[in-house]
Amino acid sequence: MASGEVPTRVRLLEAAVAVMAESGWAAVTSRAVAERAEANNALVHYYFGSVDALRRAAVMHGIERELEGPVNAILQAPDVLDGVEQAVAVLTASGGGPGQRVMAEALVAGLRDAELREQSAVQLRMFRDLVAARLTADRDAGRLRPDADPAGLAVVIAALLDGLLLHALMDPATDAAGAAASVTALLRAAAPPAGPADHPQADRGDDGDAARQ
């Protein structure tokens, strides 16, 4: 393979993602994918064994690529709630790109394909565990409400990302970023109560009372 040339397996995956995004799960056939990838039809079965296996691999490929930015935003942000808001903005920014539509296809196809459902569940559990660990660290650092349940919130955040993505796909006018900010505002730790130094008027009032005496 020449330097810089895309491997055949990757070209087939990219082609399958494109076909699925345009026409749905059932449209991914060995012929359609091979034609899109400009490859021999037999290579689909050589690399993946079956069309169903190709479809699952394409879903995982598309999801991993689509979620790389949002996941990094959540895990690398100094404040995980800021990261959630950034992740929603990134995930819904492209206005229904191929990766987003493949994610939506995967949610439906996973109801009928047990193997795809299990693969998706493994990824989902890994994501929830990573988010729960970040939430725990932020709670301990005082950035999250002290009564927050990190494991439960991780489930809610994962569902929030999926739900807002679907809403944005169905209704592009959806303010997904604003909705995410509304949710995260409820989870942030309350600001500490103001101390005496924050009330100069009260201090001057005490001095005035002393002077009048």
C-alpha cells in the first residue's frame, strides 16, 4: 500500500457510513458499499464476513469518530459541566452530518440486532463510568452540588446527549446548547454565602452608629 493511501477496510467503513447516513441501515449492502468505495464486491466479505457485520462495524466506526470531540470535551474540561455544554454544542453543530444520522440509525437498529445492542451497551457503560469519575472529582472539589449522585448523573448526561441530538436532527431550530446550559445550572454548587467583607455598607453603618454614640 502506498504511503498515505487509505486502507481498503477503512474505505469500506467510510462508504458504509455514507450509505447508511443517506438511506438507512437496510441500504448498506455489499454491492452499494463496494461501489461507493470503488472496491471489489468480494472484499466486503473478505474483511467483514457478512453484511450485518459490516453494518455493525460501520456504526461503531461512525460513532467513535462522531463522539471523539464531545467525549474529549467532557473528560478534558477543567469543569465537567462546562465540558457537557461544549459536548452538546460540538455534537449538534454540524446540522445532521453523516455521523449524527448513523448514531440515530444505531439507536433503532440496536432494538432488533442483539449483537449491535451489546456492542453499543459496552461503549455506553464505558462512557458513563468515565463521566461518573469526573463528576465525583468535581463534587469533591466543590464544583458540583454536594448532594449529587455521580453514577446517576452520568446516566442522565449520556441520555441528555442522545436526546438533544435526536431533537436537533428532527428540529434544527432546537436550542440544544441552551437546553444543556439550563440543566447544568441546576447541578452546579451554590456560591458560598457572602461574608462581612462583601457588605461594605453594613460596616459603614456600624461605624456611623458608634460615632453617633
